[in-house]
Amino acid sequence: MKNIFQLKVKLIMVVMLPLFLIGLTSIVSINILEKSNFKLLLEDKYRNYDKTLQSLIVAKGDFLNFSAALVRQNKKLISSIKIGNSQLISANIDNVWNQISDGVQVLFVWQHGEEGGHIPFSVGGGGGSVNNFSAPLLEYVSRSKRAAFGVEKFPDGNIRLMQASPYFNTPDTPYNLVVQGMDFSIIIDELQDIVGSADIVLLNSAPPEAYSDRLDIVQKIAKFGYPLRDVSGTVIGAIIIEENVADLLAAFQKSRVMTLGTFSLLFILSLFLIYSFLHWLGGRTESILAMLTQVSNGQFLPPPKRLSQPDELDRIINGIREQSATIQSSHAKLLQAKEIAEKEVLERKLAQENLIRIGNQNRTLLECAGEGIYGLDLNGLTTFINPAGSRMIGWHSADLIGKPQHEIMHHTREDGSNYPHEACPIFAAINKGEIQHVVDEIFWRKDGSSFPVEYTSTPVLEDEKIIGAVVVFRDISERKLAEQRAQRLLSSQEVLNAIYQISFEPISMEEQLGKALQEILSIPWLFEQSKGAVFLTSGAGETILKMAAQVGLHTSLLKACATIPYGCCICGRAAQTQEIIHVDCIDDRHEITYEGIQEHGHYAVPLLSGSRLLGVLTLYVSHGHEQNLEEINLLVSVGNSLASMIERKRGEERLLNINQELEQRVQRRTIELQDYVENLKTAQEQLIQSERMAALGGLVAGIAHEINTPVGIGYTSITHLASETRRFRKKFSSGGLLAQDLGDYLQEVDDSTGLILSNLDRAGDLVKSFKAVAVDQTSQEKREFNLKKYLDEVILSLQPKFKNTNHQIKIECQENIILDSWPGAISQILTNLVLNTLTYGFSGVDSGWIVINGSVESGVVSLVYSDNGVGMERDTVKQIYEPFFTTQRNNGGSGLGMHIVFNLVTQRLKGSIECKSAPDRGTTFTIIFPATIGFEQD
């Protein structure tokens, strides 16, 4: 018995004590978990109350800001304040007040006091007298000159939500603040409606513990304390939310009692089974002790067995096994609860890390962006700026945060005028809630310099309310430079076009050169002094230049430079070398000077027709001016244009001399011939031939100008290639030739030869086309030819007449029409028709079109010429073929062009011509003539 007693004691110590500890631990754990869950539930409610209160404060602050805007925008109130009329001020404030909700409790206009601070000038909205009121909020606004929002405690103990902002401040109008607010009790009432059953109390004085931001539970009452601080950080009151949590606490306690009761019942049952087991202990004591030893060691027994006739010991063993299973189940539940808690902690940690990662990504995007990006709040203060934006404006980002963006980098327009805050498109995005995109303005850097920008201001919304704006801007300096270069090219092309048009004006060569020189000197980006001259050669074999035109030259130079020998001074050297000469100052090459001559530079440009020198163009540039490739290319083009003008004018003079000689012959023959009719017929034929030669001369001048362009480019390219060859040979002779030098030289050879070949091919095509047309017009031979190809050659020869216009010529003709006729007559007809249309038909027409349709049917050729020009009156159409009839005699018309066309159609081609025209409806000529027709095999 003693051994059994000792065994019982051992069993109690081994089994009961661990079970007791496990039970006690479980009870304590369950109690702690229940209390923790209750605490978490109340804290969630606390956070919801906090968010609700903050949202109400922000909403009321937006409303107060709106009411302040109404005051600041009231022009009548501003006028009454400026004149200092108290009655008008009070009346106008009342008018403003009627537009504001009853929620606003206070509305003041504050005036600077003589000894500092502010005093209220007028009160609106039933706010009462506040003459003794000196709030930290107003002191803050007065000191910072910026709007502020916060909570204030009045001397009467009331706590109000206040908003103060600057109004205007000038020596004549010292009223500079507008203040409005509302009793905090309004917010408390709205919060009470949202919270419901909880009791909310607003305290303007309370013990320190009431101001602490914490949760307390006293006698089934949960208390949440919200401290209220003004702009200086001083606690002026508190909001206390009290809620009866007795029902919630009772539910948690009931759950905890049931859990503890169930566990205690199981624990008592276990003790009872152990006691029964010890009572019936017998011969299987050792096995029972072994099982208890396993249980005491924390090992779980297998599930109980089902026996047909269990004895008491078997039941004890099964009881021990059931107890073991129960302990195992409790252990599993504890492990499961632990896993759930660990999972929640892990999820919170992952969420926090995800927020940090997203923030890092956004920061990385801003730092890597090549465009400037910065943010603004509702007051125009900078909230952030990325590194690219900081670099562009020369400020550190930390120095810009909280600073007014407009006053720092957008305060002045490009012309130096002030940029008002109200006119800024950036703030329009905040005020109007619309995206603003501006393509050309300037921003100012910290060092005072500016740069052109393109920017987009986008409003930022939060809960469908504008809270600020984000501005994305880029530096467009390179784009502006490209536009400037394009404008230069355009102005250069306009000058070349003007020179081309001047070359066709019926004035003397000296007048043409003078007008062309003025056009050249009008290029603003090249010539600042507006001085220059054109010299012409005397003739073949002569070595003297004679001044033909000048602009702005000193009177001392007009005589000294009237004639210049080749090789003398700058112009003579350019004539001798036939190369462009540039000098940037007055040096020893200036052989012709005068007393008091101003510092300047020169461009001397030889005027060449092929290898023949026609003259020299000299242009003054600023002292120290450096030449560049863009200027050289322009001067080459200008020189070619002037050379074409000179050649054309000299050709016209030669033709004029021929016409004069012809007129003299006509006069001599008139004296010799007695028959007036024959004399008239001879003169008419001579004039018609002269008109033909004049048209051919115009064609020669145009083709010469076209050929000069590719020939000039080819000459420039071969000159450049020769220079590169000399440089290559010099390196080769000195032994310093590298593989890179050889590669560069070969690349220059490829580029230059390609350019030369393409331009020579172009010149060859022009010569071939002109040759075919010119030979036909002069030889007047009958031959076989392809109508479509011949029409293309004729239009190609006329290309110089319309290539610088917006007019278009279209040929619609079958490819296989072969004529055995007079091609020269067809060429002369089309030439006259096209020139008449370009000169007279398209007067005042920006974009005209000409259509030439050729067809054949039953051995008859139909050639239809139509345009969309100004057209003609019916009487003009009736007289169009009469000799010497013209409506443009004041503009140089002879009246023989259409007479020649009529004679060529009716006499040479043995056909007929019909004209249809009406004012503003264009003109159509239908030419019908017979021909021997053959068809080429497809």
C-alpha cells in the first residue's frame, strides 16, 4: 500500500501538475486573447472617428476658403474700404454675408493697428464683437503674409474653426486681412449625427489627461480624447467621445466564460478519470505508470480502443488516452491561433513594405524623368520638384519646397513686362480644374537668366476636390534654334525669289541691280550695316570693274571706287581669283580708304556665268564678323541669281538692239516700197518674228538660270574636292597619312562625285529638252514625233516660268500617238498659251492649274488647252486673234502672241482654233488639225 501510495503521489506529481499548468496557461491565454480582441475592436472605432472628424474639418475649411474668396472678389467692398466709409463697408459685408451659408459664424475685415497687431474693422454674419480678440492665427498670417487655417479659442471661451488670408495692403488702404470662421459646435453636431449613439463633448478647459490622444475604458464606458491645438501648438481644448460598451463587453465576457467553463469541465473530468484510475489500480500499475510517464513527457497517446468487455482499468486507460487526445486538440488550436496571429503580422509587414516600395518607385520615376516636374498646392506653394526640374532652373529642390512658384520662376514675360498671378495658365488649372497646355513661354533661373519652355499644368484631385496641380515642363531652346534656322532659310529664299522677280521687271539693269542689292541687304541676320555695291565688267578682254549700283556708301568712295582694276582692293582680288573673299576688319588688303572710315568687314562675291566673270558683289558686315558655311551657301545662291539677272538683261538688250535694227530696216523698206499694203504685211511679219525671238530669248534666260544652279553646285563640289585632294597629298608627302585620313578622303570623293554627277545629269536633261524645243522653233522643219513625249519636253523647257509658283501643269495624252507634222509650230503655240496664262490669266490667282489634253480620232488631232484663271469678257474673246489687240499694253503686251498662235494653227498646221472663256471661269482653247497618224506597237 505504501508503494501504491507513493505511486499515486508520483502519478499526481507527474500527471496532475503538468495538466494543472497546461489548464492554467490555457485559461490565461484565452483571457488575454479575448481582452486583446476587444481592445482592437475599440481602436478600429477610434480610427474611424478620427478620420470622420478630420474629413469634417477639411470640408469646413474648404467652405471657409470659398467664403473668403467671395469677400476678396467683391469690388464694392474693396471700394468702400479704400475710401474708409464705415457704413458702406458694413452694408457691403452684409451683402457678401447673404451669399454665404449660415454655418459661418464670424466674418471680419482686419486693419493694421498703429502699434502692431490687428483690430477688427467690421463684423458680419452675427459673430458678435471681438474687439479684445488677438488670436495666434492672425499673428501668424500678419507675420508670414500667407493664408492660414486652424482652431482658435475666443475670450468668451468659445472655440471656433478659423481661416485668415491676406486681402490687400497699400499705403492708402491698410486693411489687409479677411477672417472668417464657425463655432466648433457645428462640427460636433455633424460628427454626432454620424457617430450616432456615442456622446460627444467639446471642452474649452479640461484636466491634462483629457487632452491626451488615447483610449480609456472606465466602468464599461469607452472614452476617446482628441486634443485641439491652435497654430502655435498650444492646447486650447479637447473633444471627448464617450460610448457605453457594456453590451459589447458583456458579449465578450460571455464568450470568455463559455470558453473557460468548457475548458474547466474538461479539466475536472480529466481529474476524475485519473482518480478512478488510481482507485482501481491493480496489477497493470506498471503499464499505467508507463502511460502516465509518456503523458508527463509530453507524448500523445494513440486514440482509445473499443473493447467488448472493458474492465475498470481499461476504462482508465481509455480515459487517459481521451485526455491525451483532448490535450492534443487544445494544443492544435493554440498552434492554429498562433499561425493566424503570425500571418496577420506578416501581412501587415508586407503591406507596409509594399507602400515603401511604391513610394520608392514613384521617387525613382521622378528622379529619372528627363522633363521638369513639380507640384503646387492651392496657394501656389511648391510641394515637390524632381532633379531634372531643379537642374533646369538652377535651384536646389529643398530651397523651393514651400516657396511661391510664380514669384520665383514665372514672374516676368519675355518682353520684360510683369506677369500677373491671375493671368498665369498654371494657376488656371487650379482655379478652373482644367488642363492647361502652353507651347511657348519662358521660365527664369536662379541666376536671373531665362529659357523658353513648353509646359502642361494638370489639376490634382482627391475625393473629387482640387488639392493642387502638377506642372510638367521641358526646355525648348533647341527647338527654338531650329525654328530660327528655318526662318533664316525662308528669309533667304524670299530674297532669291525677289531677285528672280526683279529680273523680269521692265527697267534698266542698273535699276534692277539697285533693287536686288536692297533686297540682299534686307537680310536681318547677316547684314547690320546695310551697305554694299555691285560692280560689272566692261567687256571681253577688259580688266576693269565699274560700279553699277550701290547702297549706303560714303561719298568719298563713290568716286574712288567708280572703277577698280582687277587685283586692286577687296573687289579687284575677288574678280582676279573668281573666289569669295571674306575680311573681318580693315587690313592691308583695303587699298582704297578715306579719313574717318569706320571699322567694318567685307564679303566680296564674284558673279560668274560658267567660267566667265560678269561682275563682283561687295557687302559690308560688322567688324569682327566670322564667316560660316550657311552664309557662304547663301552668297553663292545670291551670286548665281544676280549672274542670271545680268545675263538675261544683257540678252534682252541684245534682242532690243536687234528689234531696233529691224525697225530701221522696216523704215528703209517703207521708203523704198510704194505699195502700202505690202509694206504693212512685211512689217507685220517682222514683228511676229521679233515676238518669236523674244519668247525664245525668255526661254533662253530661264533655261540659263536653271542650268546655272546645277553647274554652280558642281563647280562648288569640284572646288571642295580639289581642296581636299591638296590636303590629302600634303599629308601623303609628309608621311603623316593615317588610315582614318584615307577613309575620310575616299568618303569626300564619293560624296563630291555623287553630287557632281547628279547635277550634271540634271543640267544634261535641261539642255536636251531645250535643244529639242529650240531647234524645232528655229528650223521649222516637218518630221515625225511622239505627241506625248514632245508635250513633256515643251513643258519641261517652260519649268523656270512656274517652278517658284503654286501653279500646276498637267498633260493628259495617249502614249502611242505619232504625228508627221510641224513640231516647232506646236511648241510655239503651247509656249504662247502657257506664258499668257502665267502672266495674265493667273493674275491674282494663288494656286492655278493648266490641263493639256491630246487625242486623235479618224486622222484628226484634238489638242485642248484649259486653265482656271480669271477668264475674259465676251468682247475680248471676239478680238483675241486680231494683230496688235491687247488689254495689257501698259504691262508690256504687244498684241501679237495670239495672232501668231492663230496663224500657226490655220496656216502651218492647216487646222482651226476655238476659244471659250468667261470672267472668273477660266479659258479653254480647242485646236483641231489633221496629221498623218501612225501607232506604235505596245
